[in-house]
Amino acid sequence: MKSKKVNTCDHSCLMCRYVLQDWLGQIDLHRTNIRLKKGEQFISEGQSVRGIYFVQSGLVKVHRNLGDKETIVRFAKKGDIVGHRGISTEQTVYPISATTLDVTQLCFVELPFFLSTLRINPELSYRLMLFFADELHLSEQKMTNLTQLPVKNRLAWSLLLLYRIFGEENMDGYIGLTLSKKDLSSYVGTTYETVYRMLGELIDLEAIAMDKKNIFIKNFQLLHDLSEENMGSETA
């Protein structure tokens, strides 16, 4: 993992957007720039917490192991925070892992500095609280879907969520990121074979279209109806 001090930063991440203007200089003094290749893991579940990462470019999957299965918790894009789940008064290890899905550049700050930044910058603390609340809501929704919705319906919900996060500027329905079927199945909470079959069913329904690994939403209303429907063909 390559890291170095750098003097340039667009200050677009969650931390830089909401700190006092005078505090940006302190961030520049304490941050470290890390450039990673696709597929590099920079946080390991159970590893001692060192600090917090912010994505400057690229894409990251945040994941954890449940038994012998990998479950993808979320994806982090430019400007997003990673490693915040390690902030706790009781634990000193990361409860998740993080791996790059593309060539990625990260900004890293050590945990003591980040905690000092929160104390001095109330707007950042407020925004982080809202972020935690939103993340908790999505996590609870995913768990509810996992127990109550069949796979096709969970897949529909997940595709709409990914489009909302990554594809709002794409008017052609492209969800905004390219995922392998393995990663998509880990995100939905099913097997590779099942997600492959359910993608085929959604294509047959003309709800989506695919070009290699790129997924395009053709019928938003149909996906929305499926995402709220508690009936379907399979539940695992």
C-alpha cells in the first residue's frame, strides 16, 4: 500500500466540506494520500483501528464475513468516508473490511486527529450524525428485505438504491458503476447463480437491460413495484 504526503486536495470529502475554513490547513498537515490498485484490501475485519479514510477517487466496497459468506455492506465513492464503523467507546477493532473495486486514491487521517476535528467542528459532527442515521436506516431496511423479500424483489430494491446513489446524473438509466455478478450477489445477499438467473428474469420483463457488466434501468416503476412486493419466486 503506497502512501505519501501530498500538497493538493480538492477538499470534496465529507470531512473537508464541513469543517471550519481555518481547519483545512490542519487537515493538510495531518492527512496521508494513499493510492491503491484494483482489488487491494486496506481494512481487515478485526484489525486494530488506526484511523479514518476518505475516498478521493475510485470505488470501494465495505464488506464483512457472515460465516463463510462475504456480505457487502455498502459501496463508497468519491467524497465518502470509510472506517467510521471503527469509532466506538468500547471496541478498538474494525467490524468491517474494505477493498478497492477500481484504481482508488484515499485520504487517511489517524483516529485521534479525526476525533479532535469532530470536537472543534460542530457542523461536521452534525453531518456525521445524520450520515450514521441514514446508514442505520438503510442497514435495517436491507435486513428486513433479507428476511421478507424474495431474491428478485431484493435485487430490484438494490438496483434502485444503487441508481439513487451512483446514477442520478445518468439520464439513460445506467446505475453508475460496474459490478461483477459476484459482488452484486454479495450485496443482494444471495448466490452468484441466483442473481444471474434473476437478472435474466428482469431482462425478460424489460425492467433492465445489460451491456456486459453495465446495468441499465428501463422501467423504474416496475422495479419500484417489485421492491415493495412481498411475493416472488425465490427467497434465497
